[in-house]
Amino acid sequence: MVRLKSLKTFPFKSMLVILCVFMMMAVVLFAERSGIQYTEKNRKVAYLDREEVVTEQTAVKSLPKTCLVLRNSADEASEQAWTQFQQIFKDMKVGTDVVDLKSDSVIPDYDEYETVVVLLSDISPLKEKLLELCDWVSEGGNALFAMTLQKTAYTSIIEQKLGIISSGYENTVVDSIYFEPDFMLGGGQAYEITDPYDSAWSVQLSEQAKVHAQVEDENGQPVIWENQYGKGKFVVDNFGLYEKAVRGFYAASYSLLTDVGIYPVINGSAFYLDDFPSPVPNGDGTYVKRDYEMSISNFYMNVWWPDMLELASDHGIHYTGVMIENYGGCDRRDDREAERYQTLRIFWKYVAPSGRGAWISWIQSSAVKPPKYGLWRCASI
């Protein structure tokens, strides 16, 4: 009787009603959902198999073959040009079919490709296929003659199609090339050519031809141009240089063959200290002793390295280093000499002027005494 009376006087009777309602809802939901288990849909994992490595060579092989390359391995210059274009095609992700005229007598149908690159200075081996190439360009194809052409009966046949109105048998020295501003990054100025020689075919072009680069002299010999022929176009590279430093010129030339061309450009530079860190010789150098009155190790530590840090600070240079691990197999040393230069890896800690410290690996030749620790505790990157 007392409990019933206390319940009637309980101030939160309405809350008990709400609690009972929620408990009833919980019992109903539990009964309704009991026995149901959570199942996850099958998903396709987007990660590559760790055991499967997709190399650059594999990726290039999967590209559609849109470009036909004609070369001649019997010609040293053609081989040099092909070495550079192999990397260019990799960088630009261009799939290629390659015909070596030294061993391949059959050239595929040009209609199967979007572009053709001719890596031949002497185009005589093409024979009747040369005229078929011109007909293909006239119908909308695009071809690049990437090497300086030789004056032959075959070039005389197609000169006008290339935009040439007159030509000679002599070549012109290419010592500086001026590029038009809209041709490539860095255009609008001339670039000096190291070790120039007479590598450009002396030609005069028609007004129809569009010149993208020329020798910077009073004659202005054209070295890169394009010429519309029918529905397609020819692009001609006439500077005759086949080395890594001019890959960008060829990549820009190839980009003229298509409506959209993409190739990598690194707008940067690198500075490195050759063979640094390196063993510091003992004793006094002749000129170091004469000019600074100190040993070689003290000169490095107190004069040379502070000057290098100041130079880097003034010009915003971040140094990288080149370290030789060993001289084994080097052509300049015989086996017995190479044994004296087997190396071991040691570690030391340096403290930069900012107070930061780091462990750095150093390759030390076993034939030379390691440098003093004091040199490295002042080092900075």
C-alpha cells in the first residue's frame, strides 16, 4: 500500500511512460532485425599486384602504333638519330613501328599510321615508296624528315613538295640557332651550338614555307620549317645534330605533325659538387701553401667550404653531390689498380649552422685516409 502511494506521488510518472514506449520499440526492432547479417558487396581492388611491376618499356609496348619510323642501321648518323628519337617517343608516349631499311625490304602501308618520321639523310633507298609517301601526305598525312638531307636525284624530285625552291650541294655551318617565340619554350632568342660544323643543307625556301628556326647570321639559313602539301604537311629538321642536348628541338618539331602535341619540359637546373664529399689529401698544396699559408685540409674547412656556402646563399643554389662507390670495372684502370680502390661505406654526423643534425652516408676509398671530422661538422646542405 505504501509502494502504490509512493508511485502516485512520484513526480516523473510521464517520463516512465516514455521510457516504456522506447523499450517496446526496441523489443519490436530487435525481433524484426534478428537473424539479418551484414554483407559487403564484392569490390574490385584498384591496387596493382605487388608482384606485377609495370615498367616504362611495358607501358610503351601497349601504346597504339600511330607512327612509322624509317631508318637505316647501316648509316651511323641514322643510328645516332634513332638513339635520340627512341627516348623522345618514350617521353611523348608515341607508339611506333620501326622499319630498318638495311634488313627490311617491305615498308607497311602509310595509311595505317597518323605520322611518319624519316631518319635518313640519303632517301634513295626508299625508291618508289618516296613518291607514295608524298601522295599519302597530299591526302592528309604528316611526315617529318628529321635528318639533314643529302642532295641527290631523289631529293630533287621532292624539293618543291618540301617547300624548297633552290638548293646546293654544299652545307652551312650551324653555330647558333634562333627559334621563333611561338615554336617552343625559350623561343625568341638564339642558342649557341658547341663544336659547330657545316651540318645544314644550303636551301632557299618558298614564301609558303613557315620557318620556325634558322641560323643566326646574315644569311639566316633555315634549319626547322614546315610546308603544307595538299591536305597534309611536311616538317623538315635541317640542323644535323644528333645528341641528347637537342632532343627538345626534335620533340617540338614532331609536335607540329599533329593538332595537339605534348612533350615534357623541365624548367630547372641542377648544381652538383663533383666527387664531394671526397678524401682530403694530406700535406700542403703548392699554391695553397703559397697563397693561404695553411694545409689543404684547413683550406677546405676554413676557406673553400665557407665560400661555397656563401655562393649558394647569394644565388639560391641547392647543391647535390656525386659520390663514387668504387672503381671496379672502370676502363681507365686495370684490375690490379681497381683492387686498390675497393670502397666501404661509413657514416658520420654533421651539424649545420642552423643547428640541425643528420646522419649522412659517405663512400670512403680504402686506399685513402678518411678526412678529419672537423670538416664535416661545419657542412650544410
